[in-house]
Amino acid sequence: MREYKQIGRPKPLLDGLEKVTGRTRYAPDLTVPGMLHARFVTSPHAHAQIENIDVSAALAVPGVTAVLTAADLPHIPPTSRNRLLLARDEVIFAGQPVALVLAEDLGAAQDAVDKVWIDYDSLPAVITLDEALADDAPLVWPAGMPGVSGDAGAHGASVGGDKREQKPSNIAAETRFERGNLAEGFAAADVVVERPFTTAMVHQSYLETFAMLVQPDPLGPGATVWTSTQAPFIVREEVADVLGVEETAVRVIPTPVGGAFGAKFLLLELLAAAAAQAVNRPVKLALTRSEDMLTTNPAPPARFHLKLGMKQDGTITALKADVMVDAGCYPSEHDIAAFLLGSLYQIPHLQVCYTEVLTHKISTGAYRAPGAPQAAFVLESMIDEAAHQLNLDPLTVRLQNASQPGEPMAHGKPWATMGMTEVLQTLQNHPAWQNRAEARAKGRGVGIAVGGWPGGIEPTAASCQLHRDGTLHVHVGSVDLTGTTAGFALMAAEAFGVAPDKVRVISGDTATALFAGSTGGSKITYMVGPSVIKAALEARQQVMEIAANELEADVADMEVVDGRVQVKGVPDRAIQLAEIAQKTMSFGGKYAPVVGNGRHANTKSSPSFAAQLAEVSVDEETGEVTVHKLVVVQDVGQVINPLTLEGQIMGGAMQGLGWALYEQMAHDEYGTPLTGSWMDYNVPHFIHAVPEFEAVFVEVPTEHGPFGARGAGEPPIIATAAAVGNAIADATQARLTDLPMTAPRVIAALKG
Amino acid sequence: MREYKQIGRPKPLLDGLEKVTGRTRYAPDLTVPGMLHARFVTSPHAHAQIENIDVSAALAVPGVTAVLTAADLPHIPPTSRNRLLLARDEVIFAGQPVALVLAEDLGAAQDAVDKVWIDYDSLPAVITLDEALADDAPLVWPAGMPGVSGDAGAHGASVGGDKREQKPSNIAAETRFERGNLAEGFAAADVVVERPFTTAMVHQSYLETFAMLVQPDPLGPGATVWTSTQAPFIVREEVADVLGVEETAVRVIPTPVGGAFGAKFLLLELLAAAAAQAVNRPVKLALTRSEDMLTTNPAPPARFHLKLGMKQDGTITALKADVMVDAGCYPSEHDIAAFLLGSLYQIPHLQVCYTEVLTHKISTGAYRAPGAPQAAFVLESMIDEAAHQLNLDPLTVRLQNASQPGEPMAHGKPWATMGMTEVLQTLQNHPAWQNRAEARAKGRGVGIAVGGWPGGIEPTAASCQLHRDGTLHVHVGSVDLTGTTAGFALMAAEAFGVAPDKVRVISGDTATALFAGSTGGSKITYMVGPSVIKAALEARQQVMEIAANELEADVADMEVVDGRVQVKGVPDRAIQLAEIAQKTMSFGGKYAPVVGNGRHANTKSSPSFAAQLAEVSVDEETGEVTVHKLVVVQDVGQVINPLTLEGQIMGGAMQGLGWALYEQMAHDEYGTPLTGSWMDYNVPHFIHAVPEFEAVFVEVPTEHGPFGARGAGEPPIIATAAAVGNAIADATQARLTDLPMTAPRVIAALKG
């Protein structure tokens, strides 16, 4: 094992102080002169024809500048949700923006919203999967299925599989993975378990709602876009396309993100940009919580049917899984759920069918490891159930069947090095598992589960500059969601040879930064990190060359130590980094500025796994589930920054608890949203929902990651609901099959 | 001679359209929320004790937020003019800022200026050189001479020479260059000419007055500074020092510069930053023309005494030159005038003495080739006079004595390759010189002169990125004053292999850009250009490697042609640059982003020379001089962009006409400025001052410059006044010895 000076040492978030003292300026805090505030007028109908829009009363409100409708915006094919802009002729979900009020102040805009009169002619809607799949179902897209948005796809490797084209229907996509012979597999089993499952529509519940500000370029075509986004370069590309300008005529300045979790790749920026262009004024669109819950892109609800066979020796012989995702009014590419179902364990006889269905509801999108928490919940529940019936140790069963590096995934390609086995082994030895009898003695249940994420890849570049105050600046084009910049500071410090507090990380915008892929798919540390290291090493080589020249020594004899470059082991023959920088950044200076470049691409993704243990008690009278303890054992490849890593893992697992016990966006039979605020929608509450928590790091290094590190963002959310469900079953013998596992559902399960 | 595809082709200014259509936003156009407008209260006295400042009436003006005095600002040693901030206890020049009114609007600020009551106790002042040098002269700095600002030093190579320390006096600096034996030299001469000369205090007369906006960082210590500057990295360093923060806690965003000419390195930014810090509000300081003429840093007036010996064969045998610069209240380092006097010609017996004297007047600073127009005027006048007395051809005499590459400069170091001889030869063959008899037949005079600039050096870096719209972005940290960015576009296009309109040049700020030295000293094209070329070549290599891989060809067989990379000579086997970029900037892309880095330092400066010819007529009744024709033959090393080069040369020569005939900042005997606006100060007027003009490019390439190019900014201003003076002498036989050569002076010279 290599010894590091900086890697693995705790470093607080670089912008932590700003954030906790309330000084960070998020997108909603921004103002520019002449800015207009925007407010939506949304559809109350899930499906209706727009007969007439009367904006005259709204326009009469003092301070209102314009009330835009689709007629005022470019007519672009609504091939993806972000291109839907405002409803044109027809609405296809309740909450769909139909008009946009622009006013000098928010109050005027809000007043005017209530004065926009829209006549609708209601049309039949499909709200449930069954309605959408009925033979005579009205079609969400009668003229043909729109293109897919690609948001979820940006979260992981393409999953491949056999995708089939359909005749016009509400089916957006079908994917199938098959292997062996199911009948043979089930015949070989000693027990076959079979169950339906459902999972809920879940909102990403970022603290900061969607917010953006678009300023048309006063100097020519183009615009500047400030937005709370995970993907500034995607926003740039798409805004340019809608505005009809060259991509680089648009400058996207990503603002600090107050939570995103997959939701904020690109959604409302095109509408805001089109609106700003229409009135040639800066337009700010910052959603209220209700607007956000009505109009954005939560995780889709899904329906599963699983049948799993297991032999008495613990071998899983067969799996048949049907996955049906209710994507809402646009495709949302969640087939990775099917891919994971067919990949995590080595099952000789396999059939996984994925169907994505459209309904007249809000479009859905990516939420941290999209599809994976659902897949883990159903698969891990079934494995536990089969093991239980065979009186097998559930952890041992998982170890027995877990895929190993080199073994095939659902699509037949081999798994890369990964730590599924190692995280299970580590959990197996953890006191919380070893001493589970003690918990059970207290009437509690202990459940475990494991989940994994294939990991995304996208090229990146970064640069490092040495400045005259002796600081090393790392320039990156990636958005920091989870403290990745603190990790970059450690990596640059390690590679260059300075203290981390002498490293500054500059996150640029699309005009000033080198390209980096979007922040999603657990790939920022994994993909940007290597560029940062290369840039720092190149800069280090440059300072050693300058120092060698100044000290009249051989460059091979130089080392960087404590802010200076010295002849190895001879601190007297040294030159300060600040002095070197001065020689490169001053009139008459004889050395070129110290600038290291790092460029990185990788065709290999590195999967990361987390095994979880939940210890719960169930109040059998009220059905209330209390999670007492949560342990997440995650393979991170190499710990870069334990502080941010622990925070990230805990955050993911807490969101997993939301999936498990609390969160569900609901619609009534007409498609009317029933959960339009956090009064109705139940986010885990810090006071009563957070259990005793432990994050355990396992390090199975990947040759492709920086210092061996793997992406860590997605794994911790995946197995939580499954572990809680298994713990409930352990405590009560009742198997919960619907997420969230609310008290009424627990009661129902206990009763039958 | 090499063949270029792009180099040497005319390319308009990249921001020309913005500028001529009035859309460019200069620093005075900027606003930020909560911004205060600043206005000076200036001293009417050249030297006085401040007894009392009463701000109560000013503070009572509605809209006034604060009236700052020195007591409200950090107490820093006033070691340079930019650190003088506001007068503390004493004023040392008329016009010195004593208080700063900050108000919500400009009108309120202006009203309040008139209501600040300051009691002064007048002190004896030294206004003229003689007063300053008198034995009992009051000292401008009784407690010791402040440090030098370094502004002028940033304009050329350090000139060396023998610098002597002084006992307390008003003498700021003395430098002496000596060679041979003067007495011997003059004894060998066939004619010895000797004259005193004076040159005026001249203002840089940029269209855009000084303007800046400082916003304290709401997120912590530090600030953002928008300023019309030539030197953002210098502003950053100094503002950080005054605010007491790390250099990189200050972000300097250079705004488009509406003229600078050496004046805008760093001057009032420290005051604006200190004021913003004092009130913790954004402060905008945008000077009126009168404020600007009262408070900034024009070129110093100077007094010369020259004695020159020449043999009948044209050999210059000896030169004795005394140079005395009236620097105003701070040193301004103009000893390059002495250096040039001793370097341009090979004179065996030489003594040049430089004395810099302080007076109670506005501090002076750099103006395009600081010291050189003055030196050229006096030296070239004397050479002409000696040649005339010996009946020698003045151009031939110059060619005979001109320094050649390798011959010693005043300090003994050898001249680099340079085109002093070539520009004289080219002028010699120019019709305006060949046919001078025709002009003379019309009663006109024809004069020539030559001037040179050693050239500055400062390290730079630049980077190039390829974007998905197929554009190549060149990122530089240099400020564009003269169209250098258009030249960078040509250089990058040439090196990379795309059309220039596919290149965008991004000028970053100190937080986002790679370092580049300040824009001054004729060194942006010379020093940044090589970094741009290296970056473009590195990017080109990267796209060829990607293309070779995609096309399954050898990288050595690839070429970049018309926006695509192809197998040499096989357009069918090609891949578009946009497609390559897409593969490096997309999810799952397998190639690293195309990012080329260029870093450049150079210990060799490359001198550049311009010979000028003026054809004038003199109205012997009114004394009015009309310049009919001006020809500037300049060695540019290699023409990069003839369009901007011609503009730059013409602009310099027009400013040279200002030196020659029009411009003079005057003070009365009490030191009161007499020229506080363009009503009193005579800038050459486009309608009646601009002659028939021709710029002739000579190309003596330097191995150190991009494609052989030399810096071109400073040379064209240098020899104009000398050429005009020689033309007047040619027309009238009268030798003018004082700049500007106004009508009364011409009359006086004609009379005797």
C-alpha cells in the first residue's frame, strides 16, 4: 500500500464556511440591471386542448412587462422535456407551464399569474400504467414518440441489451436481457419465490429549487446563462441550439448548487433563454417549492414482478424479472434497473424485461443512481426471502452468488475490478452484523443488502498555475456538488508537493474553463481527478526545472517540500515556490509561467458497490418503523477525503431512507398532483429520521481512477430501502413489497 | 521567405464592430447593485499643510453616503504615486485628491464636492527645475525619496548605467553613461554643434478617462476590481497588498480599454479599493476629463543640453548630453532617454548624464515609448544640424553612424538583430525622399529622423481549446490595446490550420486566465504570440492523433485542412474538427478534450526601429506649421496583421505630431494647472492635423518573435517630432529647440 502525504486526510469543503454562514450566492440570489422575474401559469389538467389564452388582465397589472405563451417562443419540436418550453395547443400533464409572466418584481408577476385566463377543453388522460397500456388508451404522443432526453443515460454506462421498436402506443422503450433457460433454472431450484413490487415517484428534494438567470448578450447574438446546473456544457449546447447561435456564443456560468441529485442537467434553461430572447431582457426564473414539484423531473414510479429460484446450497438458479417504469409524459431511460437486475449476481438462467410506459403525468428523470434503488429493493428482497425459506444466511448467500470481476454482466460484457465481494465480507465482519442476535433480543430486526453502480465516463481537462503568493491554482470546468473540489485540492497537493491550504480550486464557466463532463454518474473525482493530477505533476516538473536552473543543480535531484523546491535532502539549497512564481510573472522574468495541463479520457468505467445494514424496530400497533442503526460499507477504491466521503455516503443513505419509508409523489385519478409541497410530501426529517450512522470505507483500487479512487456519489443510496425492508422482514416476518414502506403498508403486511 | 496562409493577411479588430456601433461596455458603463459613485475633492495648492477638513455640509447632501479622508483609509507608506491614496496632512501638488465623496448618484457626489471645506496652510513650493535644484529649495520629500513606481520601467529593458545615490535633495535619480574621451572626440570633429532643448509635459490623451469599479467580496476578504488597465496582474498584486489579503483573493477583470498609452498600469485602483473596503460597498470611480488631467500621470517635461561633434566624412566623433527630467512629485524612471542617446549611433566618445528632479507638480509616468520621443527629438535635430553645416546628406550620415547588430549599446551590451539600417535604407529609396526636391520647389521642407525601442520582455502563457462547434478558442491573459487579439487569431489559425473566423480569442481575467505580462513595452505580440502558437500546435497534434486513430492512419500522414483533419492529399479520408471535438466533449467520449498549452519566456528583447519623413510648410507670417506628408518606415520583423499594424503606426505617428506641434500641459508660477481640459490642452485634431500618411513595413525578422515579428507599439511615435523639426529647419533654416513647436516659437526661431 502506498503512503500518501495528503490523500486520505480530512479536508473540509472549500466553500463550507461560505455556505454555513449564509454568504454563498445561489442562482435565486442573483440580480442584474433590467432583470425581469418570471412566474409560470400551469395547467390544472393532465390532458386538455388549449382553447384560448387571455392575457389582457394580467398585462394590466402594474409592473408586468409581458405574458408569454408558446406563440411568442420559437416553434421547436418538443423532442425532449426541456424542449417543451410552453404548452402549444395541448397540455399533457397537470402542472405543465402554459404561460410565463414576466414582471419587474415578483409580486406583480405572482398577481398576474392569477389573472391569466385559459380556456381548456379537457381530453381523456392515461394516469396509471394500466390505463396507459389499455388497448384503446389515448396516446400521450399520438404523432410519435419524442426523442429521449439522455439525462439518466448520463448517469452510467450505456447498458446495451436488446431494445425493440414498437407500433404506436404509450410504450416508450422495451429492453430485454436473456441467458440460459428459465424453465430449466426454476426446475433446478429448491425454492422459488415470486412477488410483485411497486416503487414510488420520488422527488430529488434538493433544498435549492430550480433557478436560473438568462441575460441576452447586448453585444450580439448569444446569451449569458447563470444556472444551478450539473451540466454547464450541456446547457450551453442546447441553449445555443434553441437561440439559433453558435454554441460558443452562449456562456453558461454555473452557480453554486444547493442540491441537484440528477435533476439539474438541463430542464428549464431553454424556456428561460427563449423568454429572455423574446423580450430582449434578462429573465430570472427561480421556482417556488410548489412550482418545482409541479414542473420538474422526479424519479419515475415503477412496477416489478420477480420470480427467483434458489438451491438449498444457496445457488441462485434462475431469475425472471419484469420491470415496468411509468415515465410520465416523456421517456426517461431507466433500463439500467433491468441491467442491474441481470448483472449483480451470476445467475445461469435469466430473463429481465424492461418496459417504459408514458402517462399524462409530469415527466420523470434521473435521481441519484437512477433505477438502482428500485432494482436493489426488489432483487435484494427476493434473495433474502429465498434464503429465509431455505434457512440460509442471507449474507453468505450473497457472497456465494455475487458477480466477480471478469464474470459477465447482463449484456455479456465482463465486470471490471470491483469490490462487491469485499464490501459484503467487510459487512460480514462488522459488529453490527456479528452481534445481530443482540439487536434481535431487543425485538429489532437486522437486514442487509448490497447495491452497485457501473460508473460513468466522460473526458475532462484541467490546468494548474503557480501564483506569486505561492498558491497553486487548479482550474476545472466541473461543477462541485459533493466536495469534489476539496478532493482536487488534496490530489494537487499530493502530486505537486504543497500543503492543501496552498491550493485553490477555480471552477470556471464554459467561456473560461477547460472542458469537463457533467457532474453525474459518480464520475467527477474519477474523471477530473486524473486531469488534476497530470496538471499538477506537469507544473511540478516545471518548478523543478526552474529551481534546478536557479540552484545550478540537476533537475533529477530536486524535490518539492513545504512550499519550496530544494536539492533533495539539502534544505539550505532551496528556492521558495513564491519566488519561482515571481520569476515567471514579472517584467523581464526569464522563465515561462508555471502552467500544467491535464487531459484525460477513459474508456473503462469502474463500478462501485455499497453493502448496507439496517437495524430497525417496528411498532406493530401503529406500523411505524424506526431505523436505529445504518451501516454503509462502500468500496471507494481509495479514500481521497474521508470527510466529504462520509458526508456523501451518509447523505445518500439518508435519501435511501426517504425511498424506504417516506417519500412518494402522488396523483389522483385525474392526474392532479396531491403532493405539491413539503407539507404533503414527506422528506426524511433530521430530528426523527436519522439513525445512528456509520460509513465504512473499503478500498479496492481501480487502475483507472485517481490514486485508485472510484466514484462514490451514487452507491450509498442504492441498497438502503432493501436493507430496511429486509430488516423489517427480519423483525416481523412480514415482507413489504411497496415503497415507501409507510405505516399503513406495514400494518397491512403484518395483517396478511 | 516562408509562405503563410494566414499570417500577413488583413484581419479587422475582433471587437471592432462592437466598438464602432457603441455597444462595447467600458468601465464607466458598469453598474453593480449597491454601487456608490466617487468624486474627488482636490487640492488647489501645489504645497500646503491641511489644517482642517469639514465634511459635515457635504454629508448633509441627500444621497451622500460618506466623505472619506486619509483618516478613513489604511495608513500605508506613500512609496509610489498609486499608494498616495488621499493626501495625509500635506498636499504636494495642485490637483491632489484630498477627500473622496461617495454617493448613491453622481449628482449628489458632485454637489457634495463643493461642500467639503478644507483649510490649508500654504507652504513654499518648487515648480520649476531651477526652483527644485536651488540650494535652499523646499524638498518635495523631506523625509526621504519614495520608491519608484516602476511604470516606465515596465516599458523597456532595464537600461543599466551607473546610478548614484544622493544626499537629501529633490534629485530622484542620476544615471551616467560614459565611453572614450570627450575632449579627444570633440577635438577630432570638423564641426561641433551645441544646443539646449526643452520638451513639454504631455498627456496621454486617451479617449476613455480613468475608470474602475471595486466590489468587496461579500464571501470573505478580497475584492473584484473591474478596471480599464493595461496590467491586471499588477493591479491584483497591489490591491491585495493594500487590502491586506492574499494576492489571489483579489480578482481583476480588465475592461475594454479606450486608450491607455502607458498611463494605465496602476494608479487609482488602490484608492478605489481602499474606499470600497472602508464603506464595504461597491465603489465606482470614473474620472471626468478635468479630474483626469488633474490627477493622473502624464509624460514629464524635460530639459536637454547636447553637444555633438562630426567629421567632414560624416563620422560622429563625440556626444555630450545632459538630460534633466522634471518628474513632478514622484520619480518616474525616464533614464531610457539617456540610454537611447548613447546607444542609437556608434559614437566613440560619449558622456550622457541623466538627472531626475522632483517638483510640486502632478506625478508623471509612462507615455508610449517613455523618454524616446524626447531623446529622438534632440539627438536627431543635432545630427541634422551638424550634417547641414558640413553639407552632408542627413540620411547618409545616419546610415554611416547607425548602430549595427552586435555593436555596443550605451551600457556596453551588444545590440540584437535590428533594422535601424534597413528602415533608413528603405526610406532612402522612398519617393518622398527621392523626390524631395519637388517638395522643396513648392517651398516645403523635408525632414527625416529615426527612432528605436529596445523592446520589453515578460513571460506569458496561453491555451487553445477545440469546441464542438468546430471553433478553436485561444485563451489569453493579456489586455488587448491595439488589436493584438486579431493577430492571435491569425497566428492560431496559421499554426492550427483553420480559417481565422473559426478562431475565438478569450481574454480572461486574473482568476480565469493564464498569466500574461502587462500590455506595454511593445511586447504583447512578441511575448504572448509564441505562447499562442505553441498552444495551437499542441492542440493540432492532439487532433491529428485523434483523427489518425479514427481513420486508422498514421499520425505522420495527417494534415489539418479547411476545418477537417485528413490523410494528406486524400480529402475522402477525413474527419471534421467539430466531430473530433464532439468525441472529446460528450458522455462516454473516448478521447481527452483538445487543449493545447503554450508557455513562453524570453531573455532576449528585440529592438524595433522606425524612420520617419515629414514634409511641411511653414507660414512665416503666422508661424503655423502644416505637415503635408508623413511617411513611417518601420521594421516590424514580420507583418502579422497589416490592418492593425497600419492603424497602430498611424496612431503613434499622430501622437508624435501632438508632441511635435500641439501638446503641452502648463502650470503657472504657483503650480496651478493651466490646462485642465481639452479646451485648453491642444490634442491634434483629426480634421486639420492629419497629413497624407503612409506606413511602410520593413521585415527584419527576429528569431525570438512569433513568425519573426517584433513589437510594434512604441516605435512609430518616437521620431515624428524630430522629423517635423528637421523639416521645419529644411524649409526655413530655423532650428526649433522646444516642444511643442507652436507658432509663437516658430516665429521666434525665424526671427533669430
